[in-house]
Amino acid sequence: MSTPTKRVAFHTLGCKLNFSETATISRDFIRHGFEKVDYRDEADIYVLNTCSVTENADKEARKLIRQAKRRNPYSSIAVIGCYAQLKPNDIAAIEGVDIVLGAEEKFNLLNHLDSIDLNIGTKVIQSEIDHLHTFTPSYSSGERTRSFLKVQDGCDYTCSFCTIPLARGESRSDTIKSTMKTAMEVAATDAREIVLTGVNIGDFGKGSHETFFDLIHQLDLLDGIDRIRISSIEPNLITNEIIEFCAKSEKFMPHFHVPLQSGSDKILKAMRRRYKRSLFEHRMLKIKECIPDACIGVDVIVGFPGETDDDFLDTYHFLNELDISYLHVFTYSERPNTDADEMGKVVSKEKRAERSKMLHILSDKKRRFFHDQFIGNNRPVLLENMKNGKIMGHTDNYIHVQIDGAPELVNTIKSVKLTLNHGAVVDGEL
């Protein structure tokens, strides 16, 4: 490595999967003698790992690129990630960007640094997403207490609103044996908890004889990790056997995140989702039947093309009746090269904002009600960090807790009595 640059800064936009990949790339830089600094500091190289799920993610990426160049006009700017795969030429046109790497090349960033020539403009290396068939394992290591472990990448679904298959390619994963090897690397760090991440993790093992259910069986035997969480998993892929297994496991936490997107079968069909709301309801009932204390988060999109007031109210009332714990509310955002962008029947920005606000209020009510059920109870809490003189952490069923205590308690699991519900966070005492 002949490059003279030594200070490198990373910034990640988007999902847990991006964070796991950024961490893996940054460890590669550190192994090659680079000093990792904060993105807000002066660096020789700035690496931006982008998301492109919404228009706001694109705008944020452009802003961060310009900020980095202002910090050090002589720095090199590398842009990777989903936005880099989808719109490489748009990024290359931003003043100050030196290299843009698509999905296939982002893990080879170090190898490309020597080829940056500040005098000949931006270098773009991006191949057709159909050519991407390799799986690169990764895990995050920035948080001492928790690690995001990538177990799957890409997606074979064709939801009409989504650009992720265009940005990340086909569904693919490693073998269970290789995945366990990476998990053992995580177990050798300080992390007490693993969060399983991917684009469509329930699709693990597709094209092989292995399944996601087989994977979690093996992960349940992993030494050195106390807790494992399943991140977002499709309702058609979270089977009864997965739910029943998690109910019996001491390692897998009583916490699920399941995307719904709409409570209207008409809109689900237009979105090309692979289930109807009746299946989603069955899954929620099964989780609560097997694990009454489980926390359930739900993704929902408002303002999809053709969503009428009645369609939205179908969604609202459906969610209101479900025994769920919180919502992640997304306002529909037009994305080029998606079928939804060609549908017409556009919902006004004002109507989208109004519906979003209603669901955010509903989410706050759901979260407060869920937390109320455990006030006065003791729950095991992984204490994660200090904030404003309090130790912050999460219960097994994902209640955000703050307690008084010494900093030495960080990265320990303690029994905590939940005492006062503030809504987003709950007071507790050892």
C-alpha cells in the first residue's frame, strides 16, 4: 500500500446492514495502518456509505459529501453503498467526489485508493447488479455491547416501491458453517448481544438445503454471546416453528420486527407484498400466544399511490386493534425505476404528512401501553452506555431503560425493577 494518507473517517446512512459493512471496511483500513477518526474531524480520506431508500437519504448524502470537502479541501472522498450503485453518475457530478464504488467493489475500496488521480476527475467503478453473486460477511464493532451480524444480502422480491434489489442484487447468504465462524469472531469481542441483519434474512440459505430456522438453531449454541435478536423479518417467512423456537430459547430475545406496510389488502396487492393482512394478523397472534411479553415492532408506509382515505383508515384501525408495541412509519417516497412511480393516483404531500402524524401518535400510545404492562416488574437489562449521568440499556423485550449507577456497570446484564414510564424511556432501579 503506497498511499500516503493515514487518517480515514467513515459515515453510514441507512440500515443496520450498512453499519455492519462500514465496520468491516473500517477494520480493513485499520489493519493497513490507517488512523480512524470521526467524520466531523479533519481526515485524509472520507468514506460515505450511502442509503437510497428515500429521497431524503439522497439529499443527506449530498450534504455530507460537501461538508467533508469543506473540512479538508485536499481530502479524497469515496462514496459507496446503495446510492452509489443506483446513481453513480449523479454522485460523480458532485464537486469533490473522487471515487464511486458500486455494490460489487465497495469491499475492495483499499485496493482502489492508489488509482485515485485528483487531476482526472471522479473514478466510477460500478457493474450491473445482475453480475453480483458473492456474499461478503460483515459485522459491526463500534458499539461495545451490541454487534450487527450480516447473515444475508440482496432480495428476490419485487415490491413495487422498492429499489433495494436494484442496489443490492439477488438474495444470497453464506453457509451456516461460515456464518458461525463470523459469529465466533463477534463472540471474541466485548459484545454481549448480536442483532441478525440482512435485506431479507428469512430468505437465508435460499438455493441450498439450509434455512434460517437451521441457522438460529446453531446460533443458539454459540458461546460468548448472551443475547441474539432477529431484526426485520418478512411476515410470510416468520414461521410458527421460528416463533416456537424463540419462545423456548434463552438466547433469542422476545422481540420481533415485522414489516406490514399496509393494512389494506388492495394496497398490499399494489405493493406486490407476498401476504394478505389475515396472515400478518395470524403471525402477531402466534407471537403473543407463545411469548406474551414479546415486543413487536411494525413497519408501515403511508401515502402509497392510490391509497384512499378508506384504505388508510383500514390500516389505522387494523394496527390499533393489533397487540403490537411500536411502529416505524415511512412516508411513501417516489423512487425512479420502480413500478410504483408509474402508477399515478398520487397522494398529496399534505395528506401523506397528515397520515404519518396520525400513525406516529398511535405508535406513541402503543409504546406507552406496552411499557405500562411491565411497571413494577423486574426485567434483565443489558446496560449499554452513559447519557446525562444515567446508564441506558434495553430489557430482553426491548424496553429502553435508564437507571442510576456507576459507569463500571456498562456492558453488564442486571435485573432491573421498572418504576416509571416516560413513554420513550422507562426509569428503573437495580
